[in-house]
Amino acid sequence: MKLLLLTLAALLLLSQLTPGDAQKCWNLNGKCRHRCSRKESVYVYCTNGKMCCVKPKYQPKPKPWMF
């Protein structure tokens, strides 16, 4: 009985620790997805062909032209 409870507890713990999230991109601030959420935008593409969805606060700001 103790072995069964120990096995069940280990399986529950492993199921919570298994990553099911998308691949990370853009210095680990973005996620590779087929579609970005409303609050995210595409800045680059991932190596697997998906879009790298990044929140605007993590995207580089455009520099003004210097003459």
C-alpha cells in the first residue's frame, strides 16, 4: 500500500514538472507559436518556422536617425 501511494505521488509530481510550454526565443523573453496573443507581437521567426511572440516591453526600441 505504501509503495502504491509513493508511486502515485511520484507520478503526480512528474506530471506537474513536465514542460508543456512552447519553445523559448528572443533571449528567453518570447515563445515560438503559430499565433500570438493580443498582447504580443512578432519580431523574429523561430528556427522551427513558427513566429516568436514577444511582449512589446521586451522588443528593442527603434533608434532615431542620426546625421
